[in-house]
Amino acid sequence: MKKIPAILLVDDDDITNFLNKQVLNHLGVADQVLVATNGEQALNILARPDSSFSPAHPVLVLLDLNMPVMDGFEFLEAFQALPPAQQQRAVVVVLTTSLNSHDLDRTTNLPIAGFLNKPLNEEKVATLLRIHFGPLVTAE
Amino acid sequence: MPTPPASLPSLPAVELHALLAVSFSALALWRPLYGPDGAAVTDFACEYLNPAGQQMLGQPERPEQTFLTLFPNACENGLITCCCRVFATGEAGHFEANHPADGRDNYWHLAARRGGELLATSFTDPAGETTLRANHRAEARQAELLAAAQRRAQEREEFAQVFAHTPAAICIQCGPAHRYAYVNAAYQQFFPDRQLLGRPVAEALPETVDAGVVDLLDAVYRTGETYYGHEQPLLVARPGGQAPKPMYFTFTYQAYRENGEVVGISTFAFDVTEQVLARQERERQRQQLEDLFMQASAPIVVLDGPDHVFTLVNPAYQRFFPGRELQGKPLRDALPELADTPVPTLLRQVYTSGETCVAEEMPLQMARSAGGPLEEMYWTFSFQAHRDAHGDIDGIRAFAQDVTASVRARQQLQEANQALTESNRQLTRTNTDLDNFIYTASHDLKAPITNLEGLLHLLQRVLPLPARQQEGVQPVLDRMQQSVDRFQLTIAQLTDLTKLQRAAAEPAEPVDLARLIEDVCLDLAPQFAATEARLTVDVTGGPRLAFAPKNLRSLVYNLLSNAVKYHQPGRPPVVHLRSHRTENGAAVLEVQDNGLGLNARQQAKLFGLFRRLHDHVEGSGIGLYMVKRIVENAGGTIAVSSTPGIGSTFTITLPGTALPETTTAV
């Protein structure tokens, strides 16, 4: 079974990150699970020159919207401003507790591949991977 | 004294008579009449007069009248003296006279001689020629008189013609009873149905007695002084029970005289009834206008001339300035505080241009009493130019209205509105804040509870089997899960509430009720199947509704899902959905079930927020609260009738205004 190279969890809530990491590790769908507690850290990780991400093997970013320092929207705007080649190294899925209509409006025209409601569970991860990464990976 | 002839042949009576009868001369025998002393002859009685004498004097053969009566001028001209002397002396006498004054306008002479105790006279014209000449003169005189009479008649006729056609009414009344001797057509026209000529005024026009007319006539008749009457009223009686006609006359009563004596009254009269009535009418109208002006509740003033002198101030105007003298004063003296306001400029403009000017709600600082404190008043003015007979502006009419109260009221209203707008804005802000709060709260609460649930799941997985099987561990884990569920439910309710706030703003549109119900039934199909529910829908009597579709869907969904959810265990739910229209045009939506039913206490709480009456089934406790809110926001009502163990019927009534058309749903 193939794994995707990396999954980047972007959330300011440590417990959420801990739980999501447990779910992902339990499923064993990624070579590494990275954690960023705000948008800025996430951008830095994505921009690392030695990163193993590539358009052929993009990183899955699970992005929360409400965060300090740089929230999800700001991250998406900054991400959108990156060169296309860099953008293609990541697939961004919004993972949040709830979306009000105002927030939903703000996401229009932002490079978002999909939405997921918390909590993350094995079923949701499997569906997500099937949609965005095809037969490359399968859940255990 | 001459001696009589010695003898005369005695003549028989027949011959003597013939002789006397044939004489041209008038022959008479007179017997002397003595005065009171019995000595002197003063007159003669006629014993005999021959036919020529009879003809000449117009007397019988033996006239009863004496000499002096038959010749009234005999004393004056000496004839009687001549005769007395002849009788006394016995000498023959002769007398010549021309006596037009005797009425016998001829020259004549008389011869006298005493015969015994009698006096004989012969008198005649001296010659036939004289008589003839006299006759000619008499004829000429006669013709002259006739011509004069005809002339007078002609004049009278002309006068009569003039009088008859003159518009003035003329009458002549004769004698102390003022008997009508003449009335012209105009006069007769005043009293068309009366016989006037020949009758005394009191009899012909009895109404004149009480009116004092007869008294006036009497006075004129008595004093001879002319009376001038000016527009004197007279109620003229009319026949056939008609009300008397009031008439007014201007007239003169003028006495006319004969031989210096007042013998009658001539009247010239004009019927001035129309003029008097017209003037009375004008006066009445003028009075009416004045009354209107004086009694008008609206303040009115008339300002005269370029200085705007108060010439008329009606009481309504004066009431505003009880202590101030306005009448007769120019505006700048009467109300000096207006000097620096736009009023003088406006008045000058109206006075110059003649164009009416209306000033609305002009704020003015004015004193109600002279020297009193200035008060803020609001006036609405209408200034109209007033023009004289030549069309030149000579003043201004000002209609004023004190609008202070209404302006104040409006200002207060505006202030109240502003306050209302402000509080509305605050409320809106508060609502938005609340909305945001609920959202944030639900979000911020949701995250940790989601984590808690995740941790619980993780714990279940990582807990070694022996530990999990240890007594008391699993029930604790279960209760933790229940608490998490309950927490999540509360958060879901909060989220639903925020949705409800937004739903209120949804616009109404025509909705096909039958199709909407079909859609809802599709959504509820799993629940229907699980409970083996049976639903009958009868909305053929119901109309197309004008309603926000989402809200209507929410109503139907909640009612139908409740009907299934709260079914009596062991009894498949049977639900009837009906819709019809009431007589007054309201739309009724009715959902009847055979479920658990509700007792009175439960019914009272039914529509409250977070009221869950049954614990054994899922529910947010917000459904019926939302239903009620939606119905009431649309001006409708919701009611429930229920019997525990039998079932419930929910009835929603929506007002007719929500139903623009009556097409029966397919």
C-alpha cells in the first residue's frame, strides 16, 4: 500500500492536532504527519527548499480557519500568491467545526479543494484520499 | 214836477197787454219799499214785467226779487238814486249805463216816471244797432273763451298724457278725506287690484291708516306744507290671503290751492322697493362678511397702505396678543419685534407685486402682551394684496394660523423617531452581536466538545481490555458519551436559532402547497417507513399560499416529522394533512395525528423554547418554537387540540393577505 508523502495539520488547538495525528497515524496513510499551529508556520513548511513535496506527490493540507497570527483565510490568500509550481505541491482542504454563511462567502475564489467538518475520523479521511489522491493510497 | 196829461183814453186790458207785449223795450212797474224808518224809499218790488223785460232779465212776469237784487250794481252806479228821485219828485228821469259787470254785457239806458203810487220804467238798448254790435262782441268773446277752454283741455290732455306715461306715480286727492281725483298708470300699478278713483284714501287703501299715511296727508292738508317722504315702508295688502307685500316709497305730498284755500293734495311717488331691498341685501351680505370676519376662528387682519396699518383685527387675531393694541397702528409700531424677521420683506413684496404669498411654519419670536417676554411661535401666513376700485393695491389681507402646537408635536415626533431609529439601530447591532456571539460560542464550544468526543473514542480504543472490563469503567465512559451528546445537542439548538433569525427576512412568493408537501414526504420517507406511517393529504380546498418557501417547508416538515416522531408505541402513525380556506379568506393548514397526545400542562408549554416534552426521542426542543415564530411573523396563529393517548391536531391559520390567488392546488 502506497502512502502519500505528507499530511500537514494546520490548527491552533493542540488537542485537535493530537487527535487528528492519532487518527492519521492509526490509518497509516502518510509518510509523515506535520503540524503547524497557524498559517504562517504552514507557509514556512510548504516553502522549505528541502521539502519532499512535488506536484507529482503533493502534500495534503488540513486547514482550520480560526487561528491566531495568520488565520486560514490569510493563509489561503498568501498561498494563492505563490508561484503555480509551488501551489501545485499542495492540496488544501478546510477542516473546521462549522462554517457560517459569512465565512463561506469569504472562501469563494480561494484555492480550496474541499471542506470537512470536524471531528476528523477514519471514514472521512478515506473518502478524502479517494477523491483527491485516487488509487494512489488506500486506507488500511 | 211835470204834470201828467189831463186825460188818456182808457185802454181795455186786452189791447194794453198786446201793446206791452209787442214793445222791444223792457217795461216794468215798481212798488216802492221803505226803509226801517218808514220815510225813505230804499228799494222797489216789481209788480209787473213785460215779455221783453222778462226776456232781458230772465224773470217771470212778476219777479219775486227786488230792484236792487235784479240790478245789484244799482247802488254803486246811482241807478237806485235816480229812480228814488223820480218817484219822490214825479219828474221823468233818464239813466244811461254800460254794465258789463252785470253779466249783461251791453250798453243800455233806462227811463223812469212816477205813475200814481208806482214807478214805471222802460229800459232797453238805445238802438238795435248797439245790440247787434254787442251780440257780435259777445260771439267773438264766446269763441275766444271756447278756444281758451280747448287750449286748456289740450294742455290738460297733454299733461294727462305725460302723467300717464311718467314712471313717477302721481295722484291728486281732493278734500279733507283725500278722495282720489286722479291717478296715473304708475300709481295704479302699485295697487293693481284696488278701485281708487272717487274713493277716499282710507277706504281705498285701509292699510295706509295704520301706516300713518293718512295722518301725513291730514297734516299736509291742514298746514299746506309739503311733506317729503324718503324710502318709507308700506305693507301693501294683497288679495287671496297672500302675505302683505312690503314696499318702499320716496314721495312728496304737496297741497294745491284754489282761491288761496287748500283743496287737495298732489302726490308724486317713486317705488324704491327694489333699491331698498337691494341695499338691504348688500348690507346683509356686508354684515355677513363682517360677522364671518369677526367670528372666524382663523386670525385675520387687514393692513392698510404701504406702512401696513392694522385697520381690521378680528378677535381671533387679537386673542393671540391679548395685551397689545394693534388697531390703527402701523405694523412696525404695533409688533416691533417683527422688524428683523422676513415678515416686513414679504409684506413689501406682496404690496408691490400683488402676488399672494404663503409662508409656512415661520418661526417668530413674539410677545403676547406689550413689553412681555418673547415667545417662540410658529405661524403659517397667507398674504393677499387688496385693491381699490381702480385696481391699485391699497392694502394687504393677512390670514394667519398659529401652528406652534402642530410644529412642536411634529418636532417631538421627529425626536421620538430619531430616538426610535437610534434604539432600532442599537437593537439591530445588538442582534448582530448576539448572532455573532451565538455563532462564535457554538463554534468555540463545538471545538472542545468535538475534541472531547474524539478523546473519548481514542480512550475506548487505547484502553486495555482488562481495564475496560473493570467494574464501573464502561458506565462512566457511556455517561461521558451521553454528556458529550447533550452538549452537542445544545450547540446544535443554538445554531438553529441563528438560522431562525435569518429566516424571518425571507420574502414571500406563491407556493404550490401540494408539491411542497410531496418534497417534504420524500425527505421524511425513511421515518415514515420505519414507523409504517400512513399519510393522507387533502389540500384541494386549499389555495396557493404566498409565503417564504423555506419557512413554509419548515412548518410542514416540523409538523409532519413531529406527528411521526411522537407516535404511540405499537400503533403505526396515521397522519392527516388538510388545507382549506375559511369564510373570511384565511388559509388553514391542519395536521392531525393519532400519536401520544398532550395533556393540558404539556400543551401550555408546547411552543416554548427548548421545551422537550418527551425524552425518549430525539429532538432539539426548538421545532415548534420555530413553527410558532414563523407563523406569527406572517400574522397567523397556531393552535393545538390534543387528547393524551388519542392524538393531536395542530391548526395553522394564515391571514388572507398572504393569499394573492385562489387557484386550487393540483
